[in-house]
Amino acid sequence: MKSYSITHRLIITVLLVELLSAISLSGVAMLYERHVRFRSFDIMLRGRADSLLGAVQDAEDTQDNVMLDGTEKNLPTEDIYQVQDASGRVLGHSPNWIGPDPGLLTVKTGRFLRLSVNGAHYRALRIEGLRIVDPGDKGGGIPRRVSIFYGAPVDRVWKDIWKAVGFYAITSLSLLAVSGMLIFWLLNRGLAPLRELAAEAAGVSVDSWNFVPPQRARMIRELAPLTGALETVLTGLEHSFVQQRRFVGDAAHELKTAVAVVKSSLQLLTLRQRTALEYERGIERCQMDCERMEDAVAKMLTLARVETNIELPLSRFATDLSETLGQVSQQFESMAELKHLRILVSTPGPVMVNVEPEQLQLLCSNLLLNALQHSPAGSAIRAVVRQVGSAAELDIEDDGDGIAPQDLPHVFDRFYRGDPSRSRNTGGTGLGLAICKAIVSRWQGTIEIASGLGIGTRVMVRFPASGDRLQLPLR
Ligand code: ATP
Ligand code: MG
């Protein structure tokens, strides 16, 4: 699709509307002017025909005829006329009379008609009138019926009409030009906040996420949704970008450390001649370090997968939380036995949640594993599933060493390990709870942790009822 300018489109639209108005106005003006000017022209025409009637005099001849008194006529020379008496005798006509045309003289009385005389346009009318001659006689004079055909050129009238229309048209076009420029200026001014907003948005980059909508853009109601959307999107993007960047940095650091450990173990091993047993132990240590590295990479991939899936089309899952917890706790049974721990599972029967089965399993096992790793021998871990209204809850509680208050706000951060010395024992990468958080968020649940040093730890997960959700929001 071709790019276009809103300003130009608006200006063209407004100018077109104005041009149409100007044309309509000129048309209406033309009709009005024609009506008014021809009305007065007709009155003038009638007046001149009447004055011609006044020039009909007694001829004072033996046949008692009438005649047209040439001295009493004071008419424009370009006008045409002819006067006839009742018997059809021509009493007189203008010097430029077009000649005997019976058609003209049979025109109905009082009717106007158009005709062309020597290439000029005329408007004419025919009237019949009574002329009283010899008014001094007894009885008030003799009435004589006279028929007058009178015409005058209309070119002048049309000239005046077109002059008036021209005036209206030029005035409208001038207004059009002025208003066009005014609209252009106003639109340019009106769109300035949009340009400022675009410039501000263009300044956003991966190194500078600072986006402050210009004050003028904030004040415009139409721009508010765009400004709001930009702010929300950029804040989300910044958050996600910073998170990803940190993750990559942390992951690189973790892997570098792990590789450095393997490398130093190997260096130590090759420093001098070793016994077969020393080599064996050294290789075993390297193997363990590699396994730990493999575990860390697997967890990173899991985390990336959980977070990537968030934007995939959603397929609905209905997984039994009670059953999943039961299966996972069984898997940990031998480990618990080895550590002299008990896992007490309490479930009220099937509790369905909209979570992918593998992810629900991973959630349960990460939480149970943490509890197992941090619980003292002989203690019990309580894992409870509850149905609260339409929501499902999972509580995993231990009587372990707990988490220090300064660590508690960070335990869901990636690669965060509360106590590095202990983590080394457990072989933790600090990704377990971050994965739990990602899974829970992905399925619109919540996860909270309560802990105190020496008291133990309780992790509470809550999922909305199965079937409540049709769509998951983007982060
Ligand atoms: P990973 O789970 O990746 O193997 P991890 O267990 O160290 O490693 P998380 O599960 O994310 O990582 O836990 C983060 C930190 O929170 C742990 O290092 C630990 O200090 C603390 N923590 C988590 N659960 C418990 C718990 N039940 N009791 C005491 N501390 C805990
Ligand atoms: Mg863990």
C-alpha cells in the first residue's frame, strides 16, 4: 500500500468540500441574479411598451384613424417595436424593426419571448392596450384598441449577471485559498505533538529505554491511547529485555564458572604424574562437575521454553493436581528415606487445574526437592492440595533451616542461591524457584513463599479454577 500524508488528505478533502460549496454558491447566485435582473428588465420592458401606447394619437383624418406620434417616443435606439391598430394596420415601428413576421405578432398578450436580431439576443413582449383619443369630446373620448410588440436586447443584462456571478466565484475562490492555507497551518500545528511523540519514540533503543511522552502529546485526548500503549509496550519490552540480558549474562557466568571448575580439576590432574586412583577420582570429579553443568543447561532450557511458550496459541490442559503431587512425592520417596524424612501428602481427591502436565510435575518436584534439601533429618514435609472455592491451592511446608529475611525477596530471581555454601552441597543452580514462578505465571496462578530462619519454609501456589481461563495475557 502506498504511503500517504494525513495532512494532505485532510486538506484536499476540506478544499474539495469548499470548492463544491463555492460552485454551488455561484450557481445559486447565478439563478438569483438572473431572476432579479430579468424581473426588473421585464418591468422596464412593460414600461417602455406602455410609453409607446401613450404615443398613439388621433390621426385626425377622414377615416378616424389613429397614428403613432414620433415626437412623444423617447426610446433607446437599439430597442425594436411595432404598433398595430385593431384592424392590423401598422401605426409605426422602430427603425431596426425586423420586418413583418406574422408569427411574432400572434404571440399571446403579456407573454415574453426570446429572439435574435442581427446576431443580438432580445427579450420581447406583446401587449394589447386601449388608447383613448380625443378625450375632450363628450363621452370621455374614443377608445382605440392597439397592439404593441416591444423588444430590448438582453446581452447587457447577461453581462451584469455574469459580472455578479464572477464576483461571487472570485470571492469564494479567494476564501478557499485563504482557508486552505489556514487549514494547512492549523493541521501542521495540530500534528506537531504527534511528530514530537514519534521523535521521542524513535529515541528509544536497547541502550536507552527512557520514554517520556511530550507534555503536548499527553494533553491531546486522541493521542492518549497511543501514548498509553507506547508506554505500556515499552515498559514491558524494557522489563523483558533487561530480564533476558541479565539471564544471558548470568547463564554465561554460571557456565564459565562451571567450565573453569572442570578446567582447573583437569589442570590439577595433569600437573604431575598421578596414581591410577588419583586419576580415577579426578575424572569422577570432572564427571560430577559436567553433570552439574548439564543440569544447569537443562534448567536454563526449561526456563526458556516455559517463557517462550507463553506466546504460543493456547491449548487447554486439565491436569489433576492431587494426582501429580502424589506421583512426584512417590518419586522422591527413596530420597526422603535416605535422608530420614517423611513426605506427608494430603489431597481432597481430584483437583483439576489448567496446567500442562509436565510443567505441573516440574513445579511439584522443584518445590518438594527444595523442601527435601533444606529439611533436617527426622522432620516431615507437608504437601497439601486444597480446593478453595473454584481455585486450587498447593502448600508445601517444611521444618527446615528457613531462608534469611534478606534473601527472601530474591529467591525467585534467576540463579539466586540463598547460601552459596549450602547450595554447593545441594548442587543448586538457583533456577528451581525461577522455573516455578515462570510456570505459575504462565498459567495465571500465583506463588508466594513464607520463611523464617530456623522456623521452616512454606510455599503457597494458587491456580484459578480449571476452565476459568480462555486466554492468557502477554507478560
Ligand atoms: P536449583 O533448584 O536450581 O537446583 P536452588 O535450589 O539453589 O537450585 P531455588 O530452588 O531457586 O534454587 O532456590 C533458591 C534459593 O532459595 C535456594 O538456594 C535456597 O537458599 C532458598 N530456598 C528455596 N527453598 C527453600 C526451602 N524450602 N528452605 C530453605 N531455603 C530454601
Ligand atoms: Mg531448588
